Amino acid sequence: MGAAGGEVDACVSAAPAVPHAAMATNIGAAHSEPRKKPLEPPPAMSSYSPASPPPPGDAQALYIHWPFCVSKCPYCDFNSHVRDSVDVDAWQAALLADMAHEAELTGDRPLSSIFFGGGTPSLMPPKLVEALLTAAERHWGFTPDMEITLEANPNSVEAARFADIAAAGVNRVSLGLQALENEALHFLGRAHDVEEGLAALATAQSVFDRVSFDLIYARPDQSEADWEAELARALSFGTGHLSLYQLTIEPGTRFATLVAQGKLTPVDPDHGATLYELTQAMTGAAAIPAYEISNHARPGQESRHNLTYWRYGDYAGIGPGAHGRRRGMATMRHKKPENWMGAVARNGHGIQSEEALIPEDRAREALLMGLRLGEGVDLSRIAAQSGVRADRLVDERAIMQLTDLGLIRLTGARLQVAPAGMLLLDAILPEVVAI
């Protein structure tokens, strides 16, 4: 997630009661550990909402990674870097070259969404954002309902640029509020305070028609009453999209070091499960239910870009560390900014690796991504998309057992994890996915 906002980050998780699902792409394909004990259904939770329909025709998405942050948050293992200075002209030239390379391979289909992630892309000069959007439209063309999202820090300096960012073409912003308590913000290493964050949110909601913000809960010493009050306040703002993540301790982060030293104790999984159930109940009652395990939206406010990932659509990824999927190929850019810049200078693009995914890998990714959604997956679509027979995709015996427990639903070819099952998603996936 870097310092800015983001609906789909590698630093935090929503399902608390089982081992954390690792993220493998910009938003991640979950690779879960096997369950250690028999699954039992938790208490019933409110229903998940259906997501927006897929983009028209054969549209695709574009992810642009801006890796720079003012500082590194102690919980974050995302590809973010702190540098004393950035040569904006050099970065613009490199990003445009990286984009042109992808466009040569995928330019026959329009874009339905663009996502500026990081890092902190709100640190980008608006003129750079505009130049990238102009080039993207020239290369691919845009669908009529084009969604263009930019992650932003909720501070006064960056909020003052929101109007210029909107004028550059961005029509949706994702804010990294992360908490609504000053003590928690300090613990999370955030530079803004609550007052500044809420002022930035108000500015964003006055400038952009569509706004999202993040909160991290299940923090050490956070009680059920604490989270209930904080979430109630968040829901009172009327924002169209919320990303609500439980804090997890990722290897290589400062928090991981503190845990190893005995200076930080993560939340007990049972308490995390209680907070998760509370989250589902409160957001459902407020008419902003989950459409993905950690993402909540009012009708029509779902992130179309992230739905492309979860529905296993094609997307190009440019910039350091960006992943992509195009026509069965998995692409990965060089992660370190300097290495990526060097590759672009040598080769005209920043690709570190390209891999033709075998049918089984494509099917597995589609299942692991799609079962995070409340709408689930269409097994016949995955079979047609991957070339793997539908009867090889899932373990029918496991599905029958999990259906009896109220954790899975199978209606025709539509397979869904039930709301009660989302709490155990990381344990359910290896039971269900057969390939």
C-alpha cells in the first residue's frame, strides 16, 4: 500500500481466523496454507453485495506504479521507496516508454480503468499524471465510463492538489486514512493527524464524484468498543467505498522486527474474528456491504479496476515492480526503481520476466482471485478461459461438505463462498481448489 490509500494491498488482510493469504500480483492471488483443524461455521453474517457488471466488450485495465514515499510505514512491505529527490522528467520519459511497449502488444482493446498505485502517487506532479493519461488514451482509447483512480495521502499539502489532479483526468481518489485516532496514526507511522485526514477527505469528496478510503483495524489493544466507535464514525461520512483491513505482520517490516523482539504483540485471532464479524454487520446495516473480502461499496461504487483483477481480466502493469496479465502471459517489472530505469534505458521497457502460464495456473489464479468476491466465480467461464475442464477445477467432495456447513454455495456453475465462509477463506481455498 505504501503511504497512500489503496483498496488492494499486500500489507493487510481481512480474514483474521486463519493464516494470512499472500499477495502475488498488484492486488494478489491468494496462496493459502492448509487448514490445521476441521472447519466449523461461524455465526451468520450479512450477505455480500453483488458487484458491478464487467466492462463492455474485451476492455482491459492499466496499472501505473509510482514507487516513492515521503517515509516508509512500519506495517508496509509494498514496493515503496524513500528518495531525497526524483528526476520527474526522466521518470516521465521512462513511464511513457514502458507504456508504449505494452500498448504495442495490447493496443487493440480499449481501457476501462487506470489505477495509479504506489508508493504515494499523489506526490506525482499533476502535469505528469496528465501526460500519462493523454498517452494512454492515444495508445488504447477509453471506454465511455472510464474509471481513473489515484492513491493519495490525506494531508493538507496533497489535498491542495486534488483540483489539479482532477483537471488532469483523474475521476476517483483512494485515501490512506488508516485510522481515526491520533494515537493509532502515530503507532502506524502516519504523518497526518485525524483533523488533517478528515479535512483531506472533505476536500476529496467535494472535488471527486467517487472517493474511497482505507482503515486498518485489529490493532494491538483495540477493543471491540473502540472499533465499533471508529467504524461508526467512518460510516457517518457517506463515502461510497471503504477498504477495511486487519493489521497483519509482514516479514521484513519494522513491525515484524518488533514482534521478534517481543516488543509488539499481534491481536489474538479470535478477537480478530469478532472484529471482522462486527465489521460485516455494521457495514451491511449502513448499506455499504462487502463485495470483496475487505472492500465495501454502495451500489455502483465498486472499484471497476480491482474487479478486473478479481474477475481475472487482462491488465497491463507499468512502473517498478508492476505485474500484468495479458492473453495468458504473466509479466513482472524490475522492482527496484533504479533497476527498472536501467532496463527501460536498455530495452525500451522495464520487464524483468514474462511467463506463459499453463492452463492449470491460469485456472488456479482465476479461482483464487474470484472466490474473494461475494459474487464468486463462474466455473464454466474459467474452464473456457483456461482450457481446463470444469470437473477438474474444484474438489466436489469438499464442496459438498462445505455446503453442508453453510460455508460454500454452488448454484449451477456459479460457486460462491458464503458470507460465513469469508471468515475462513484462507482455509477454504486449498480445500476447494483442486488444481
